[in-house]
Amino acid sequence: QVQFVESGGGLVQPGGSLRLSCAASGGIFSIYNMGWYRQAPGKQRELVATITGGGSTSYIGSVKGRFTISRDNAKNTVYLQMNSLKPEDTAVYYCNAYQGVVTVYQWGQGTQVTVSS
């Protein structure tokens, strides 16, 4: 059974930075394609950034140039560095493995990011 534990969220002012971590257990992490997702109040969950097992990354347009996804396979961890944060980034952030558009495992609890002055 694969599980993910997200951490690193918090309250930050606009323009600030946070680094989110997603620790995986119970699987062969190095072969997983991993994504960061977020769900804002009153909105659907959306895919924010992805990183393949080979290290190829992608981002939605609204976070390009501000967010960076990375992974450390030795630590079974994927990261999301979030810079120049905006109020519209406020959401619960989740990680998961994916195949195509399908997430493979159960969602964790996520970590709350709140951007507010």
C-alpha cells in the first residue's frame, strides 16, 4: 500500500515563498510519475505540476516561472518550491502518482497553503 504525506504548507504574505514536501512510502518511488495538485475553496482539484520518473517537468501556465517541482528518489520525496506566491495560490496541496490523467493511489490529507496579507 502506497501512501503520501504532504507537509510544508502554512500562512504566507503575497510575494513570499514556501517549499512543500511529499514523502512516499510503500512502493518503488523511483519509477513513479508524480504530480502536485491543489484544491482551492469552492473549486475543483487541479493539476499544478508534474515530474516523470525520468525527471521531465511540466507546469500549468499560472505557475510557470514561480513554482519548481523536483524529486529526490533516495529520500522517496517530491518537492514543490513555490515563489512569488499570490492569493489565488491559496489551496490545499496534494501529491500523487499518475498514469496518463489517472491518479494511481489514495489521496493523502494534503497541506494547506494560505496566501494573504
